[in-house]
Amino acid sequence: MKKVVSIIILVILLTNISAIRINEFELNPSGADTGNEWVELYDRGDFDLGGYKLVNNDGDEIELSGSFSKYYIYTLEKQWLDNTDEKVFLYKDGELIDETDLLDDEENDDKTWQLCGKDWEFYEETKDDKNDCKKEDEEENEIELTNNVIEESSGDKETKTLPLEVQIISLSAKDIKSEKDKKSLDKSDYALYGFGGFCILLVVLFIIRKRKYKNEFE
């Protein structure tokens, strides 16, 4: 019984372990960098930032404080992130908790680096919201599918655009008529050949029978 209780307590503790992480950040915002760069942290529940700090790739530190639930946006008062060869570290009492990849952003737009699974992807910003990685992947798949199409022309000159995965056989009215005529011709040929063979057989039987009667009279 004690073992069961211990396992239950362990499971509860494990499910409540902090999963704070760097979730998204803006290296090169549209317009001026000052006051527009930001770093987003994420934790699935309520979180206390006491003892935490952000560090950039140059070693500059920012002490964090306060508490948040799920999404925490730290807006940088001055230009703190470089547009090239930049990464962000998250420390807790001197211990490294999380870090991003070494990344670049020279676009000067509203796209940000976002954590998608274990990879960092460059998408339209989702500040203070869930990273929309799945939606972006679906859009890329739609673009790829659109590029891989075939054009199928019918007899009336209408053009249809269809995915490559779809196999279509298109026949015009003329093609269908020709196909029917061909089948009809094949059947007529078979009938003609059969009738000719039957006639030959009758001639052979007639000759054999004639010779038989001739031999009998002789």
C-alpha cells in the first residue's frame, strides 16, 4: 500500500515539474529595433520568475521578476539582440535552463523565430499565443501541391488543373465513337473468319463424301 501511495505522489510531482522554456523571440522587428525586440517564455501553468535571467550571445544579462501564467513577454527597452549569430539563454540561479539555436534575422519584418517541437522555425509572429507551426506546415504543403499539377484538356478546349496523385483518362466524343467502331469492326472480323472457316469445312466434307460414294460404285 505504501508503494502505491509513493508512486501516486511521484506521478503528481512529475506532472507539476516546471517546463518553462524560451518559446519565441523577435530579433529584427519591422521598423526600429529599440523598444520592439522581445522574448517570449512559456510555461503550462502559473510561474514565478524569481532567480531567472535572460542572457544574449554577447553575455549581456537581464534579471527577471514577477510571475506569469502560460505566456510571458519581455519587451526589450533598447536594442539587445543582434540580427546575425544570435541566441538567447535562460538561467535559474546560475543554472542553464534553456537556450535557442544560433539564428539570424535580416528580414526587418514581423516574422519571428518560434519553437516548433524541437526545431526553431521562422514564421509570422504569434506573440502571447500558441505558435502556429501546424498551420504554416499545411500552407507549405498546399503550395507544394499546387506546384505539382497536370493540365488535362478536353475536346471543348476547357482546361482542368488536377493533382498529380489523381489518375484521369479523358476521352472526347470522337475518341469514344472511334473506340466503339473499332470494337464493332473486331466483332465483324471474327464473324467473317468464322463463316469462312465453316464454308471451308463444308467443302472438305463434301469432297470426302463424294469420293466415298465414288469408291463404293466402282
